[in-house]
Amino acid sequence: MKQSLVINVIAILMVLGMSTYTGNSRAVSLAVTETQNLIGDGEEQLLEFSAFEDVAPEPTDLVSYTLSWSNVSYSLIVYEALDWNVDIGYSLGGESTTISTTGTSDYFSYVDIQFADGEVVLGPDFFEETPSMGWFVSGIGGSNQYDDNGWSGEVTLQYNYEGVGLPSLLDEDLNNQIIYAGAAVVGGASSIVVGNVEAVAAAGFGADAEVDGNIVAGAAVTMGAGSSTKGKITAGAAVTLGADASIDGTAYAGTSVTIGLNASASNYDEYNKTEIIATQIKDGKAKLSDLQNRLASAQAPPENQSLDAYTGNVDVVPGVYHLTVLTTAAGTTLTFNGNGEDNVWLINVDTYAAFGADTTFNLVDVTGNSSIIINAGGYVTSGANANLAGTIFAGSYILTGAGTTLRGAAGTCGLFAVNGGVSLGADNKIGEFDTCSDGALPSNMSIDI
């Protein structure tokens, strides 16, 4: 006489803790997908998904989860002749949906129960830092009727966001920098930087330079004669002030502070322990590299993939561009006409970008909700007296000629060298005109990445 075997397999998104996230991010859509293997013995499998934390630490607008499974099976060695019924389903808010599979097994047979591939969209009510999903078996019967051989298959959880802004992906610390270098930062004589500066290695500014912000460096910080710093200086090694240099804030040094003739600091602190300072130095290379990859993944239409070299006067229409290299001849004017509407100019460059001397970014009717981004996989350089705007990312280094100006595009701008240094020529003005008070990136990007 045959007995009845009933197996209920339920995919449950378990809420381990409700969290509320706030922020100013919006208008960027993002899908983060994580797949795990459903493998192992036992009547219960619990999968934990970490992409939520690793990729989008501040998701302000989670729309839904998409839960899907493929090639899922549960195998048994059965010792009795059984009619069996298998339910696979999900539970959400007390309601569940199941898909049933039935079959018959003979005495002492191997049963491989195959589940149809499926997918379900789970609502944003289940909003947690580490989602978990469990597969469970129940109602199998007595232990003398079967041996559990285990699970196989793949389970995927996709996080669907709308409105994850790029500042959230960049993180607050990096977004508050106007200059970031994965190596050293060097500012030329009489250069002016309005904003914060962060360097993984050393930082130094020449005579009569001005930094209207904080300087943080993993190694020494050296300020030339007559230079001024409006914020504080934090250095992993020594802080050195040249004659007549000044710091409005405190100088924190991992080793020592040297103050030249007539130089001044409101206060200084010699830690003499570089490991204490090191806790304040944040290496943003990984996050910037990830952001560069996300920007580079934006699709450019065919008409925006043709030109690599620009000369004369060129109108750059809003949109996404993909170039192998980007060069401009001396005296080139690139006109960004926003026509009074919110726009994004995202120029992705596989290798390097080199702007010739006197290259000018001419902004016409660009609204306060617009942005210009240059995203180069290699280096970025500018010749003397170049007049640039927006935010520049370089996979290696950034080098500007004497007299270069970088101004904000709707209040956002910055120079970010992921793995190399940032070197400013003499008389540079970074953020002095049309200041970058809104950070490095806008909170209203409208490009899918």
C-alpha cells in the first residue's frame, strides 16, 4: 500500500530588522543582483545575502526585491512506495503562493524532485540590511521512509532601487572632497583650492597657495611660504609650515609639527603615533573604482561614440558619450547648452583625456540640477589656462597646467585620481568661481547605471 509524501518548500524573505534610511539621493535607478547556490543536505537551507550592504550602503528608495530560482531540485532515497506532492512557494505579509509538483516512487528508489523555474517580486516592506531567504521541507513522514540526499540549484535576489543618487554610492566623505588622490597631492605656487583635499600619500602646496578647507594626508603635509589653510590639517607624518604660512584650524601630525618664521597655527598636536592618525585617513580607491565602473556602464548612443579629437568650437549636446580617447586642440571651446532644462553630460573615456591649452568649457543655460562628468580610465591632463567645469575622474593621475580653472557645474565639481596623484600647476583656481558647495556629484542624476 502506498503512503503519501508531502513536501512543502517555502521561500521566505525573513525580516531581521526594519531600517529607515534618509538622504538626498534620487533619480538614478540601480539593480544589484546576488546569486547563491542552494546546495547541501538537510531539510532546511538558509541563505544570507550581503550585496545590499556591500554595494548600496545608503539605499534611499528601494522599490522591490526580485526573488528567482532556477534548476532547483531536492533528492531523496525512498524506502517505501510513495505518492508525493511537492509545493514550492514564497511567503510575503502572511500570504503565500505555491507551485505544486506530484509524482510516484517505487520501493527503494532514488527520487530527484525538480522544481519549475520561477520568480516573484517582493515589496519594499521587507527592507533590511542583510536579507535572508529560507528553503524548508516539512511533512515528509517517518525517518524509516527515506534518506535526505540534499538540495541543488541557484537562488537569486535582486535589489531594485529607484532614486539611488551618486553621492550615496560615493559616500559622504568622498563627496565632500574637491580633490582626492590615491597617491600624493601637489599644488603649485599661488594656486587656490576652495574645498577639502584628501591624499592617500603626502600633500604639499607651494608658496602663497590658499586652501579654503581641510587637508588630510596619509603621509606628510608641507605648506609653502605665505600659504594659508582655512581649515585643519591632518597628516600621517610631519606637518611643515613655511615662513609666514598660516592655518586657521588645528594641525594634527603623526610625528612632528615644524613652524617656520612668522608662521602660525591656531593649535597643533603631535601624536607621535602614526597609527592614531591612520584611523582618520580613509582610502577611497575601491569605492571610486566601483563608481567609475558604474559610470562607464552607462550606454551611449551610436552618434556619441564617434569623435575622439575636438578642435575649434564644438557643441556638446546633453547625454552619455563613449570615447576611446578624448583630446582637444589648443583654443578649443566646448559649449554645453542646457536650454534651461535639467541635463547630464557624462563623457566616458576608455583611456586618457588631454585638454589642450586654453580649452574652454562654455556653459549656456545650464540649470542648477545639471551635471558635467568626465570619467577617464587612465589619466587626465590640461594645458595652460584651460577653463574646465564639472567633476573629473581619472583611473590614474590628474595633471593641470599653469592657470587652469575648474568651476562648478550647477554647484558640483572636483578632481578625483583613483590610483595616482593630483598635481596642480601654478595659479590654478579649483572651485573659486561658481563654487562646488554641493559636493563632487549631484544628487539628481538621471542616467541609469
